[in-house]
Amino acid sequence: MQSILLFLGLFVLLLIILSCLVTVGQGKVAVITSFGKYRRILLPGLNFKIPILETMYRKVSVQNRSVELEFQAVTIDQANVYFKAMLLYAVQNADEATILKVAFKFISEADFMTALTRTIEGTIRGFVATKKQAEILGLRREIVEYVKAQLDHALEEWGYHLMDLQINDITFDKAIIDSMSRVVASNNLKAAAENEGQALLITKTKSAEAEGNAIKISASAEREAAQLRGQGVALFREEVAKGMHHAADEMKQANLDTSVILFSMWTEAIKNFAEVGKGNVLFLDGSGEGMQKSMSQIMALMQLKTTQDPTDIPAKPSTVTNTPPANTN
């Protein structure tokens, strides 16, 4: 009987000892109360508490925690904006004062999460209400910075620290998205049209410059060609005049009529007309009277030309030194 009582006593003592031992996991801090009043905190590891007199009120995690948020806001121009955000937060530190704030500010963790999410949503809604829907997409960073600035003090009072807030998605109603798509498409078409117009203008300008340069080059070449042709004609006339002068001298020395030269030139011209003419028809009077009439007309023309401009027919060089040529007038 005594052995049984001893065994029961040892068993009760073992239970009492085990109930005095408390294990706190890594990354957590245990809050101990005594008769409902805060007494102390237990750090990670094996700890001792007084049974019945001390109670573990709550274990507070000091690790990073995250939560996803989805909410709606309205812009100043009455456009609905839908946000999807990720919130990263944690307890500031493992100090006793901070743990007390976390443990006793809210009744439960759910209440704290409700207050945190509603505060973030209200802050973002207040910021979005002052902006137009066209500005929201470009204000992602400004929204995050504004929320952090507004929440830092409140979270510090609660014992938490907002580590990061990421706005993952910003969307609008389907009608607004469609209208924005049309605006983007029309702007792209406008930019494309402007680019095409600039390209066409450049092409036309370069083409006009090239055409102008070609005209200048062509005109310069034509001017040079005309100059060369004129020089060639002048040289031809000079050579013809020299030949006629020489032939006239020879015929005068032989006591022959110089009008034979004109007749020869006339026949040579008719010969050339016949050889190189392309479809041209010449009507000539081949009778003796016709030839005589033609020669009379040529002689009259030459006499008229000589009377008007005697310098056209070269005079016979004088064989006497320092003697001027005879005046044909």
C-alpha cells in the first residue's frame, strides 16, 4: 500500500514538474499573465512558469507576415479602379514594450488584420479620390509612398512595422479599358501618320533636290555643249572661208569665173540633201533655164551680201609689203 502511494506521489510530482516547463518556438515570444494581469514574457527555448498562478496568455510571432488585399476605389472623375496589393509587415522587435503593444492592443489577430487592411484601403481610396483615372496607372510608386507615410505612425503605436506594400494590379471597368485602348490605338495611328508624313516630306524634298541638281547639271552640260557646237560651227565657217578664199585666188589666177564655186556649193548641198534626208521631198528645175535662173538668184544674193557686209568675203592678201587691201566698195 505504501508503495502504491509512493508511486502516485511521484507521478503527481512529475506532472507538476512537467506543467512548470514551457517551450517557446523560434521566432515567437510568449506573454505570461498572473490572474489576468501581465507578469512577464518568455523568450524562445525551454522556460519555467508557476502552475496555476501563471498562465500563457498568447504567443506573439516576430517573423515577417504577408497578406493579399483586393479592394475598389473611385477617382475624381467617377471611374472605378480595382486594386490588388500585397502587404508585408512584422513586429518591430522582441522588446518587452513592443510585445505588450502587440499582445494587448487588439483582442485577437483577426481584429488587428481587419484594422490594418481597412486603414490601407481607406488611405488609398483617399489618395485616388483626388486623381483622374488617366493618372492612376502612372502613380503606382506615389500611391505606395503615400500609404507608407500615412501608416507608419499608426503601426508604430500598434507595435508593428510596414516593411513593403506592392500594388500588383490596377484595373478599370471594361468600358474604360476599351476606351483607353481606343485612345492608345488612335494615338498610335496619329504618330504613325505623322511619321509617314515626315518620311514622305523627306522623300519629296530629297527627290526635288535631286531633280534640281539634275536640271542644273543638264543645263550646265547643255550650255557647254552649245558652246562647243558654236565653236565648232565657227571653226567650220572659218575653214570654209579659208577654202573659198584659196579657191577664189586659184580661179582668178586661172582667169576663171568665181561663180563656179557657188554653183559647186549648191550642187553639193543638193547632193547632201539627197543622201542624208529622211523622207524629205525637194522639187528642182533641172532644165537649162531653171539652172540659169538659180545661178542668177545666187549671184544676186552674193552681190547683195557683199554690198551690205564686205568683210564676210575675205579679200585677197596683198603681195606688196605694207600695202592695205583694196576697198571693194
